[in-house]
Amino acid sequence: MSLAGKVAIVTGSGRGLGLSYAQELARQGAAVVVNDVDADVAAEAVASITAAGGKAVAVVAPVGSSETAQALVASAVENFGRLDILVTNAGVLRDKSILKMTDEDFDLVINVHLRGTFTCVREAYGYFKENNIAGRIITIGSPTGQRGNFGQTNYAAAKAGIVGMVRTWAMEMKRAGVTVNAVIPVAATAMTKTVPFFAKAVEADERGEAMPDFFRKELGFGTADDVAGLIAFLASEQASNITGQAIGAGGDRLQLWSHPEAIASEFNDGGWDYATLLERFPFADNLQSVGEKFPELPAELQPEPAAK
């Protein structure tokens, strides 16, 4: 087992993607601190790990505050003697278009995703540095943070911010030997199962059947377990040279996202005034798309029409 003797925290790991991450880390030998806001859900997650021969305890608390971050690290140290791995997966959604999005909708999503990632990483890194541990930090991004998505102002801002923090932390943590990366998962979860486009894939998964190849290969859309292997790999010694990256995983596809780079550069003596911009800069030839562009679903994979 590649993570034997290691100790991991996985936030938001009572169900869904986070549970798959926690179970895979345990399968690879790590003891795991499970985290959820629901005590019963957290207890079930711990039981699923211990029943398979792993070690796990739960911290029931909402992610976001420094107090929760401190409690998570303290639990790892008190129960298992150390901390080696942090996976910041906890998240919530409050999807609304901008004119309908309230301050509370915005603040909640930012607090859990962005501030929760910040506070947990700060606490874990402090422990790593104080104890001379070359730890592994794995944050969770989203295609929405990379490309935007209608009705997700708060979520897009948080997920884009996480990737920005990862690039900064990779520089700050390099001398300590700590790696930090963002994983961009695309999988059937409670957050995606309500999207009609993915209906046939989710239905197949819920029946215990393999998803159609169109979803797994063309879209890179799969199950939570399809992402878990990447989490365990990035937590291992074999990934010690990988840091500051955004890595996509879903179905049969793995992707390495590029860092933003300028795609068009022009120079004009004296700078750019209105008239020169109109005349010289090739905006029309270089404008970038927004949102994700999906290929058309084959006829046999179209969602069933809603019952009247």
C-alpha cells in the first residue's frame, strides 16, 4: 500500500466524491480523518472505512472557520500521531443568476469553498513546516472555475480562487518540500445528477452498470471512484515533483490544465488610444469562449421527456 503509515484529512467526506477519496486513501494504507456536517453521515463514512480494514475517525463541523481547521489537524495528531495529507473537498451550492443571488448565497459558497480551503491549508501547512513533514495538499477545483457556468457566480469565483491560491502556495511551500495541487473532477454526484445532459450516465451508474462510452470518453464524465485514484497518487511519494498544477479527472480521461497565457500580443509606440485599438489590435480573431461546450448527445442518450 503506497500510503502505509500516512495520515490524511478529507473535508466534506461523508458522501459523494469526498467519501470516495477517503475510502481510496484508506485502501492505500492511510488513516483518515473524515469530516461532514451531519454526524450520522460522518459515522457511516467512518464505518465503511473501518469495515474494510482501514482506520478512520470523524470530525463533525462546517468547514470555513479557523476553529474547524484547527480541530481537524488536532484530531489527526491526537488519534493517529501525525498528519501527512490534506484534501480540501467540502463544498455547497447556491446556484442563482446574478440578479437573484443574495449576499447570503454568495457568502456561504465563498466561505465553505474558498475560505475553508484557505483556513485548512494554512493550519495543515503550519503543522507540516513545524514538524519538517513534506506533506501533500490536494485542493478540489471545478470546470466552472476554469471556464465559468451560467448561474454559478459564487461557485465559479471560489473555484477559480482555489486554483489561484494553489499556484501561489506552490511557490511558498516549495522550500519545505510540500506539494499542493488542484484536482478538477467531473463525476456523477448529487451536484451533477440533476443536470438533464448527464441523465443517461447517472441512471446507468445508479443501476450498477457502466456508463456509456460517450460520457466516459467524449466528455470525461464518470464516477467518483474514477477520480479517487488521482487523489491517492498525488498524496504519494511518487508525486513529490508535481506541484502547482490543475489536473482534470473524469471517466476514462485525465487532463493537465494549462496556466493562463497571453495568446495575442501587439506593441504600439506611445501606448494604445481608442483609435489605435480600433485599427490595430486583433480582438475579433482572438476572443476566447466562455462556459463549457458539449458535443451533441447521440439520439439514444437523450434524456427522456418530462412527464406532463
